[in-house]
Amino acid sequence: METDALPKQAVLVVNAQSRKGAEAFEEACRELTQAGVQLAGAFAVKDPEKIRGCVQRALADRAPMIIVGGGDGSLSSTIDDFLGSDTVFALLPLGTANSFARTLGIPLDVPGAVQVIATGKRKRIDLGCIDGDYFANAAAMGLSPMIAETVPHKLKKYLGMVGYLMWAVRVAFKFRPFRLTIDDGRSVQKVWATEARIANGRFHGGVELVEDASLQSGEIVVQAVTGRSLFGLAWSWFTTLFKLRARKQTTTEFHGRELKLRARPAQKISIDGELSAKTPVTVSVARSAVWVAAPADSA
């Protein structure tokens, strides 16, 4: 067997509370078995608080691969435990935005994702870190944490990205710009910002926002949407969504292995869609931290 081939035995842990989790569990079990992946255990977890414990038990039993079915929040709550382990993390994207799956190039349907798990390869990737809390894809401060903190679960579950956009319009009127300070250890820079993305991967909110971010670069990227107006933030999203040239003029990026961030007023931070931190923070990169299941043709 090739050294980068994926294991053929795995444990499946599905967040049954994720947008498509409950109905996808049986399909995933069936598709994985048909694809030749032997399931040493399969768990549909109805309480999201118990997902991490289920993954930790599988890691303690030295499962060759653990397949986590859920959204970016499920990923964020479990990825820390894979550090220092040879167990492969595999993903079934069952959430709303599925940003990490998009970054890895994993299809967003169950059969397509199972095909990657069955025929893909193991790949070593970096993780981002915010004050000891590791994440795979992206964190944000500004409007995104306001949405994450207040969006009704049923709105997100049944309407998906449309529900997110509807709620974003609702909370936008309460939003205020902030003064962001970035210290890379050599210089200190300050900008007015309406949003800041702390990126290990390219996608955030299901949209490719940070094109220069890479899971294997050894750097963390902080991308600030500069300015003080909500219109400027909307324009930045619009130009990015449609890949207009003007998108580069709406943001300023900072790269490094470790960056210290402060904000005035202090800002809450959502990590992979879950509210988890508050400025001031130190953000850094954990180089080649975990093994993941990736498409066979990924770079």
C-alpha cells in the first residue's frame, strides 16, 4: 500500500444536529461500506456537546481514521485532539457553509465525500491557533461573530446560506467599525476595519475570501476589510464574491508565523463559525500539525 493511501478502517461520528446530519447518517454508513471502508464504529450524536468525547474515545482506541460528519463547528470542536496523533481526520461536509471542505476540494455531497475517503490520500496540513485553541480553516471578528452569536438554529438549519444572509442584514444595523492593531514582532500597524479574517484556509462563510491562504504555507494570514463604513464591507463582499479586480483594494493582509492582535473596542472572535475568543489574542500557525483525508489529485 502506498504510504499516502488512506486507511480502509474508520470510525464514523456524525453530528445529527447539523443541517443535514440526521438524514445523512444512514446514507453515509451505506456508501462507506459499499466503497470498501470498514466501519469499526458508527455514531449519530444528537447532542453536539458529546461529539468531542466520542472522537476522543476513538482516538484513545487508536482508530486509523475518524470520519467527522457535520459543519465547520463540528470540525473546530474536534480538530485539537488530532494533534500528535497519526489518526487521519476525514470529513463529511453536512453543515451550512462547509468552508473547510471547500478549501480541501472535497465534494459537498455524501457520495462525493465518501469517494474521497475511499480513494483519496492522506495529507499533512497546518492548523491555525488562537491562544491555544486550534482551528483548521478560519476565524473572524466583526460582523461574522455577531451573526454566529445570534442566528437562530432553525433559520440556519432550514434555509442554509440564505438564512445566514437574511440574518446578516438584520444584525448589520447594530454593527460598528473597530481599530485593529497588528504586531508581528518587528513592527506594529493599525487600521480601521469593519471585519478581520484570521485565515489558515481560503474559504470563510462558504466564499473564497483569502486567496493567498494555504493549508501548507507555514503562515497565518490576517485579512482586514479596511474602512469604517458598512457599505465598504458590503462592497468588499460583493467584489470578492464575483472576483472583481476591485476586491484587492478593499482589504489589507498581514502574514506571519505569529501575530498579536488588539482591537478597540474589544472584538469577539468566531472560530470556524463558533464564538470562541475575544481580543486581545495571539494568533499563530502549527506547522504540519495533523493528517487529513484529501482528494487524490490535490496538490
